[in-house]
Amino acid sequence: MQYTIQLETESGLIFVHAAGDWERDTDNLMAEQIMQSVDESGLRKVLLDIRELRFDLSMAQIFERARAMRDQRTQHALVSSQVALVYAEGNPKLDADMRFFEMTAQNRSVPYRVFTDIEEARKWLLQA
């Protein structure tokens, strides 16, 4: 799993792109670095592009990821106010998994919303 994190100061976004085969430890490191970027930059909106990331998690693993994200956020003074997660469309299981993750995250006060269109995600982040 590879990823990049870029600060888009003009738009006020942190843009993250992840690709390859999903790995829990790398994902945890990426999340930690995103949170550090929020702390250091003051930018609080994250656009996370995972359209090139390959993963097939069980419902239990998805539930655990949402819980882990909430727990990780409690360790930081400043956290993101909105996260748009953009995934590749066309797979019914992935659609269901992403909707489940969105609901589970939001139920834990983690401000994630899922999209299949990156421009729609960017628009949602920039509207408020």
C-alpha cells in the first residue's frame, strides 16, 4: 500500500491518495500522518482518494476500522471536521461496505462521508 498526503492551502484541503493492496499497519500510519497534518497545518477538511486501493474487508473489520478511527482521533487536539472518502464505483459489495463504514463512522462521531465521484466529494468539502 502506497499513499501521498498533500496540503492544498488555497482550497483549504488535505488531499490523500492511497493505492495498492490495503495493509492495516500502513493504513494506521497514514491515518496518523493525516491527523498530524491537520494538527500542523490547521486545515481540517480531508479528501481521501482510495479509488486505486484494493481491499476486501469483512463487516467485522469495517466496524473495527470505524472504532479505531474514533479512538485515534481522541489522541489529537485538532482533528478533521469533514472527510470525504472516494472509492471506485461498480462493485455492489464495495458499495454496501462503504455505506456501512460511513454509517458506522458517523455513529461514532467521525465525520466521514463516502463518494464515488471525486468532484462531488470536493464540492461537498468546499461548500461549508
